[in-house]
Amino acid sequence: MPKKILLVPFKGVDLEAVSFLEDKLPSIFNLSTELHSILPLPPAYNPQRGQYLSFPFLEALLPLKKEDKLILGITEVDLYAPHLNFIFGQAAIGRNVAVISLFRLHPSFYGLPEDKDLFLERTLKEAVHELGHLYGLPHCSNPYCVMHFSNSIRDTDIKGFNFCEACKKRLK
């Protein structure tokens, strides 16, 4: 059973967002957080896409894996997975590692004025979502549940950062 969430920032990440997660995640998961030193970006850049493949980020986190910790990598670069245009995050279920990208969570990405509160709220939602996967939760059909799949930033904005009743039951 995990006892801690290890937050692992990758080079260039917004450290205020990492600090926000460090503060907010313990009350959601009833686990303490620990901050790791900054890791370099893995060699995952695809110049044809202008994005980074997500799997090398998960692989970079695996050496930090310990039985009692969930590992959450946080990056500022734009991530993608095969057959998807982009991803907000990805979890390696059964391996206790996940990564989130803050790149598309900034309102400025969509041509809007930067809004720090909205950005941090989106960051928390995506972090809780990926950590939920590490607990074995699948995507949820409830659009307000944090485990609902975000196909767009609109989906992220609609959902909350909490689990619906059905997901809470599964979590226990």
C-alpha cells in the first residue's frame, strides 16, 4: 500500500504548480508528498510533431520506484502517445509511475489571458486523474468525475478534482 506520493519535476516545469500539488494532494489521497530533485528531459522529442513521446518520461521515472510510493512526473512540454494528437498525462498502471504535462493546461495555449488559478485547478485535476489510474481506476462515464477522460481542455474544465461516488467505492 502506498504511503507517499513522490513528485518529480522535469527540467523547465513551473515550480509553483509543483508546490501547489505538494500542498493539495495529501488531503485528496490521505498520503504525504515528497519532492524529488529536477530530472532532465528524456530524449523523446519528435521534430515532425513538435512534441515529446510520453513513454520515455515514464521510463525515466521507473528507477525512482519504491513499493511504498506513487511517482508523479510533471513536465511543461507537450506530450503525445501513439495514435493520439496529444495527452494531458499517462499512467503506467501496475508500475506506480505517471506523468502529466502542463503544456496545454495554460489558458494562454488557447489564446486566452493567463489565469493562474484556472491553470492550477487544471493541474490538480490532471494529477488526481493520473494518480487515480495508479490506484487501478478506469475512466469514468460521469463528466463531473475527475476520472472522466479529457479529450479536450473543455472536458478538464467541466470535471471536478474529486472522485464520484462510484469511483470512491472502487478506490476503497
